[in-house]
Amino acid sequence: MEEKTSTPLTGDALEKKIDELLQAMRSADPAELENIKSIIRKKVRFFDRMSLAAMLLKIISEGKRESDRGQRRVKSERPEKKAEPQTKPQETKEKAERAIPEGAKTLYLNIGKMKHLYAKDLSKLLQNELEITREDIYQIRVHDKYSFVTMSAENCEKAIAKLNNQAINGRTAKVTYSEK
């Protein structure tokens, strides 16, 4: 059983503690707070977040043994973990920003995620039907009701000829050049 070092806060003392926490929040490092907030968003359901805040305030107001506080500080001070998540999004951005050569055309397809068509499926379909490689497809963007595919003009012509009016995931495909 844990020993309490102080009595729980009530009334004015609790409001004062909240004011202290708000002041500390305003002067804290925004990047560190964002990291903590993102972890809370991942781990705590939206409707439980106020209860979590109340529980944290209760724990702070009751106070804990000094040995427990020291252990918590050691666990939270790990800067190497903060740097790791920041490198992964940069890698994916670089991957997504693949250069599209001149003369490439974009096709519009009237099928999207609502018909369970995803980029990987569309890529495989194009590779099989047009007898092309993955590198021949420059970009695929799948939205809810439609998709865009960027390829060379020659492959776009083949795609229109082979895929137009073909049944894909239970829907008749309409393949045209994108108006963009």
C-alpha cells in the first residue's frame, strides 16, 4: 500500500493547482506537449480523456512517495524515443514525392475506396492487364468514389482501351483522361 505525503486537494486548493498546471503548460516546450498529446490520442478514447485528466490531477493532488516520483521521472526522460518518430514521416514524404516525368498523363477512374478498390489492388490490376511493371505507374491516388492514375501517355492509351467498360469490383469502369 502506498503512503500519501499530503492530503487530497479540495475546493480553492484544487483550483489553485489547476492554475499552476495551466501556467506550466503555457511555458512548456510545445514539441514535447505535442508528443504527449499524440500518445494520449492513440491510447485513450476521446470520451475518456477528461476522466484521465481528472485522475492525473487526483494523483498529483494526493502526492506519492518520493521513490515513486523518482522512478517516473527516469522513465519519462528518454529523448532517443522522441527523435525516432520524427524520422519516419520524413521518409514516407520523400517516397511519396517521386518525380513525374514530362509527357505523363493522368487518368480518371470512376471507382474508389467505397467499392473496396485500393492503390495496391489498382496497381496489380494495371500491371496484369497492361503488362507493365510497377515502375511504369508514376502515381496512384484513390479517393472514396474515384481514383487517379498517372502513367506515360502510351500506357494511358492502353488503359483506356482495356479497362473502359470492364467490371471492377462489381462496378462498370469508366476510364478517361483527367481534366486536371
